[in-house]
Amino acid sequence: MKNAILPVCVVLIAAGSAYGTQKTKVSSSEISSKPGYIYSTAASRCVAVKMCSDVPGDICTIDDQPTGQPLYDLNNPSNLSTCNVTLFKP
């Protein structure tokens, strides 16, 4: 009986680790993508440029450079006149 305890514990730990890793992969694939906007003075409204994320991290910019123009989310989804909610790189 003592000889069977160690292998059973190892199998249970391995199964728990595999389940925990799989759960993490599913959660990271569910990251929310949002269109990143800039305010266009020519159009007098916010214009979508590319996809960003609302998960905190590096600021989402037009050219993916730290010094590039940042992209924003709309303050109100039904109103294209204001966009100043910070978005992040996906």
C-alpha cells in the first residue's frame, strides 16, 4: 500500500497542473478586443484605426511605438464625438 501512495500523488498533481494550465489558456483567449479611435478634426468625429484591448498593459498606438499617437475607446458607444478612454496593446 505504501508503494502506491507516491505514484497516485504524482498523477493527481500532474492532472491538477494540466487542468490549471488549460484554464489559463482559455482565459487569455477571451481578452476583450476593442477598436482604437483617434479624433479626426476633418470628419469632426472619432475614427476607428485598429484593434486594441482594454486589459492594462502598454498603451495602444497607431504605429505600435511608445512615442506614437495613442488610440482611445469611445466614452459612449453610440456617440462618435468623444473618445478619450485609454486602450492598451492586445
